[in-house]
Amino acid sequence: MKKFAILCVSLSTLALTACVSQEQADEKMITGCKAAIGAMIGPTRTIKEVKASSGEDEKTMGSIYRRIKLSYTEAEDFAEVVKEGSCRFSPQWGTFKSTHAALLEQVVYNDKLIGKKDGNIEGDMNDFMKLNEKVDAAMAQ
């Protein structure tokens, strides 16, 4: 009986240490959003610095998404103007938050939207697919 209790405590400890927190998931999505916005403003401009970032849940059409907002400066700006952009992700959590994955749904930059809006793809489908590839690569690191 004592061995069983030790086994249960050990498995519980292992399960709890393997959990992904919302902050860790947001950091991963912030990296992906930075890559998405960087791809939209490029190739002549790049993001110099992310000044602020935030994440909040967003309910749309019965689903819960995660909206990541970035305030950033561009490298080619002589006057450091802080610009805004955002990405909407569809988060997917594993059992007991053991894993986290996120699918890019939408990117908004400079009043330009690429991605899903009201169930339809806005912008060019090929651009959206290329954007997803860059985001997936950035989030995988």
C-alpha cells in the first residue's frame, strides 16, 4: 500500500511539473505573432523591438480564441513610432494542460487583415498559407 501511495504522489508531481502555463503559451504565440507581422511588413522592413504585448481570450462564433496584441517599432523608421498589430490564435490544450499548440487564424496590421473573418478567408489564400508556415516555424523554435 505504501508503494502505491508513493507511485501516485510521484505521478502527480510529474504531471504537474509538465503543465504548460498560460504565460508560457502566450510567449510562444507572441513569437508567432511577431513572425506574422514581420512577414506582412517585410521584406524591406523588420520589427526592431516589441515594446509591449498582451494576450486575452476572445469569444467568436461559439469558440474561444486567444488574441495577442503587439506594440512594436520598425527597424527602418528614423522616428521611433510605436505601431500596433494583433493575431488571433486557436489554442489547443492537451490533457491537464500538458501540451499546448496554437493555429494562426488572423493577423491585423495597419488596418489590413489576412486570415479568417466570420468563417471566410480574407486576403489571398496563398499569402495566408505562407504566413502560417512562417508562424509555425517561429513557434517551433
